[in-house]
Amino acid sequence: RYGVHIQDGYFFHSLLYSKKDLSTMSKTSYKKLGSPASHGCIRMLEDDIKWMFDKCLAGTRVYVMDCKKDQELHDKYMPEPLD
């Protein structure tokens, strides 16, 4: 639904959906949040990527960190598990 270009073919983008309807979110895509699952893009929750899409102008500097090195930070930002 939303995407913000990082560099080359890499993006911050929303989770995957099979249709434009939000109820068609891929549970597999959701469950892979916070772990490597692609060739470099960073998947984000809908509210987070929409904020970035709306607020970050082209050229905004963004730092990508490996939160697994900081377990407390990692746990704080992981979404609730799906049933």
C-alpha cells in the first residue's frame, strides 16, 4: 500500500496484501517482521510506513540498525503475534 524508496531497488514498504482490501494482509509477511525475509527491502506495519510516507521528504537521512543486537529494543518494537 505504501512505499518509500531507500536506494537502488530497495524500499521501506507496507506488508504484502493479496488485494487492496486491508483484510487480505499476508500473515506470512506479518510473521516475518523483524527478520530477514527478502533481498533488502524493509517491511513495516501500516501505520509506521504511512507516517514515513507522509512525513519524510526525499533526501531524508535514515539509519537502519540491527535491533537483534539490542534485545530490549527489538522486543519493544515487535508487533503482537497473530492467532
